[in-house]
Amino acid sequence: MTNIIYYFTGTGNSLAAAKKIAAVLGDCELVPIGSLKEISGDVIPVAERVGIVCPVYFSGLPAMVASFTGRLRLTGASYVFAVVTFGGSGGASTLRQFDGILRTHLSRGLDAGFMVKMPGNYIRMYESPTGEKRDTLLATANDEIVRIADSVRQCRKQELPHSFLEQLIHSLMYSWFISRVHDDRKFTVSEKCTSCGICVAICPAGNIELVDKKPVWKHRCESCCGCIHLCPVQAIQVGTGTEKRLRYRNPDITVAELKIRKD
């Protein structure tokens, strides 16, 4: 059975999940959603089993993933699944959003949807867990991903989870998030910047370019925070709250794997 998994990631959690599932499935193509943003029109995967893996943002989908999902045309797929990674909550409402977008544009929704709790990375609001807490989260997540991969391998269909509280939060917060997500005016870079270009290469939105050897943000941010977390000298900040917060990258994923634009 041929397989394709589309993924969106900022610091590697969703890519780590996608890679582990792909390894179990075999014959699986991994495609970063950020690499398709310049391609207009429908996205028609040539695969029988199609998956989408992404994080939860404010109890919903990243803006780019929501737009991408609306472009999918799954005429050749016999099994469609989604996996969402999250640090706090919102997985059920995000899976429901996936399903709703697909049903709006197609005659089908998700065959299955899965949630995986992993270390949160939204450094604009909080610091990612460290030490034993982080390791425990990752170990538990890995066990869950193994179970998910086996379920997907067997093409098991399942009813999507539902949470009234999450749907309420989604209805209250998600539109606020989407209306502000591209606003990157609070991003700054200090003199510590070495002009390495990592922030440019890993940005899934292609939102950063080097001007006079310093990053400049072009107002189509997806709020993944990858540029902040992955800067090797911590030269990038957003607002006043991030400077003292520790950075995070999924330990199973390298910076090279996160690059949308290769060297």
C-alpha cells in the first residue's frame, strides 16, 4: 500500500511523529507542507493511504495547514488520517476542524484521528518542560505513536474524539489567533546574530530573509516559533518575555531535517 504523510512542524515534534509512523508503514513519502505553499491549486496525492501531522495552535490548526487541507483532493485515497501533537489541550477540536474542512470540499472526512501530548514549545507564553518532565512526556508520546502507527498500518477506522470544553475554547480563541498570526512586528534580533541563515532555512512560511546579514520578517508568520528556538546563539526574541526562557528542539530531529530550504 502506497503512503504519503504531509507534515507541518516548528521544532520537530510533529516531524518526529510523522517519521516514526512512516517507518512502520514503509513505502512512505514525507512531505513538508511548507514546501507546497508556492504551488497554487489542488493538491492531489498519489497514494492509497494519506496522513497529515501537525501541532495544535490555540485549539485549532496552524493557518497554513488549514489552507492546505482545503486544497487536498483525495480521489485516490482509501484511508485518510490525521495526527495532532499538543502541549496543553485542543487535540479533539483540531481533529474535528480537520474533518470539517475535508467534508466541506470533499464527500468524505477523516477515517481516523489521533492525539499525542508532547512538550509544548510556544515560547511567547511559556517555557518548554525540561529534564525528567520532558523525558517522561517524550517517552509516553513515543509509546502512543507506536500504537497510532499500528492502527494506521491496519487502516483501522475510528470515531473522532469530542470535547465540549475544547470546542468552546476553539470558538472563543481560534479566530482571535488567526486574525493575528501573521503579525511578526515584535520579532527582534540582537547583535549576537552570526548571519548563519538557519532561521531562513527552517521557516515553514518562507517568512524570513537576510537583509544586510540580519533576519527580516515579512509578515506571513505562522507562529511556529522555530526561528526563536533554533537560533544557535539565541539572538532572536519576540517581545520581552522570551530572552530568559530555554529553547526546545525535539531530540530525535536535527536542524538539518527541519530545513524547508536546503543549503
